[in-house]
Amino acid sequence: MSFSVDAFNLALYVRHAFNTRRFRKRVGHWPNYVEPRTFNEKIQWRKLFDRNPLFPIFCDKLAARNYVAERTPSVRLPEILWVGRDPREIPYDSLPEQYVLKPNHRSGRNYFVRSEADVIPDLIVKKMRHSLRHPHGPRVREWGYQGVEGRIFAERMLETDAERDRTRDFRFHIFDGRTEVVVVELADVTTSKRAVLPYDVFYDRDWRQLPYRRFRKTQLSDAVAIPRPAHFDKLLAAAETLARGLDYARVDLFLIGDEVWFGEITLYAGSGFNRYTMPPNHDRPDLQGFDIDLGRKWRLPHVDYVDMLRRGLIG
């Protein structure tokens, strides 16, 4: 790297110290913010430098629904049961047995109600108030979430598998309108512990299994073969329609019967801190690993060097 790039990176390390330390700890090396090569590094580049006006729409779970309804009317949206700003006003008596409470402006803060035993008002108020007081993303620099007005909403829970307490989530990694990887996440929901223990299986757009693996905490996720869904083409078409016009997006969809249901559009997958690996004896010499391979697929938009300085060091 040239001296100017080195110096810029060092300045960004200081300016975004928490984000940089987390990247180093989670991914295992220092990020190259200025000239990123891997998928995780390009997520970091997007966080610091990309100001696409669509990003705040996708980061607002309620606003994203309107975008989906306009662009892909055939994609189903889970029913909204209640929206408000005060979790003390959640109308438990009028809600169905199963639903999900979500902050519209945060990621990973959902509260699942699968039975009456999960309705613990004091706990729910505590969790939802915490979400409302703390916007998502400032410490890890996820720009798209900044300025999204926080609200709480109740959404009808989807049962997406034949077995109770199972969900199947299709996550499409799409670059310039083309799907490169589909991650199928299977989740076993243990109601007594309210825990989700997922494992992922990776496929390409032609449903050929890929040897990528993702770490979750200290355990390497298992991999099992999953038959190609009968209506996979509908999922693929819907995902690529929703991501059209973006250099990269992850579109999460569910398939129930022959109907495609919307999950979310993710701009900062794992906030760029995911760890991936490959099995030692895989038979795909053309693949080097998820982080490297997807980094090669992603063509970043042009941002003027002056704007990079201003956004990265001042903004």
C-alpha cells in the first residue's frame, strides 16, 4: 500500500477504535478500510463511506415493508398487530398466542412470544425501553441506522417448517442484482430457554452446496444437505428484484407452501465481523473461503477521496 493509504488507515483506526478492535478480535486481522479486499472489509468500507439514501429505509423495519410492497407485490408480509412508542401500552389481551415484538430501528433485539408463559410485561418493558434508548450501530458505525425514529411493533409469528419450533430462513447474498450465495439457516427454538441454536448451509444460485462454514461463538456450525425447494425460483426472483440497483444486499426470505414471505434486507451482514472457514479436505480448489470469494464479487461504488476523508474522519 502507498504511504497515503497506510496513513489514512491508521487515522481511521484511531477515529473508529472500538470498531477496529472488534474487527481485529472477531476476524483475526487489522481491517483495510481504505482499499478493502475481503467481504468483511467491504462491509466496513460501506459503514464508513457509503451514504446511499436508500440505506435508512432498509434499516427501518417498518419503512422497508413499504418498499417491499411497492417493488414486489407478490411477496407476503407478516401481519402487523400493533405499533407504538411506549411498551407499557402493548395490548397483550388482544394479541394472538404467538407473535414477535420488534424495535423497528435495531437489529437482533426481537422478543418472541410463543405462549402465554412468555408474556412477562416487566421484562418486555425493560428490554424494549433499552432498545428505544439506544440506537443501533453508533459504536460499530452502521450509518444507515442513524436517524431512524424508534418504535416498537408486534408482528404475527410465521411457522415456516412442518415441525413446531423450527424456522427455515433463506438468505440471499446479492451483488449487482445477481445472487452469488444462498445461506439456509435452520433454527431450533427451545421454548424453555428461549434460545435459538442455528446452523447454516451454503449454496450457489444453482443449488450446488458450497464448503463454506461459519463460526458461532466458539463452535463451528454443522452442515447438512438440504433438498432444493420446489419453489426456489420464486425465492430467487423475489430476492434479486428487491436487491436490484444495489451493489450488495442480503435479502432474507421465507417460503411457506408456495408463497414467498419477506424477512428483511440487510446491508451490514454481521456488521462485517463474521468468521468463516473451509473444511480441510474440500474438493473446490476454485474457492478460497467465503470472506475472500465474496469480497471478489463485490464492486464498491465510487466515492471521492475527499468525501472518504470527510465521512471517515469527521462524519
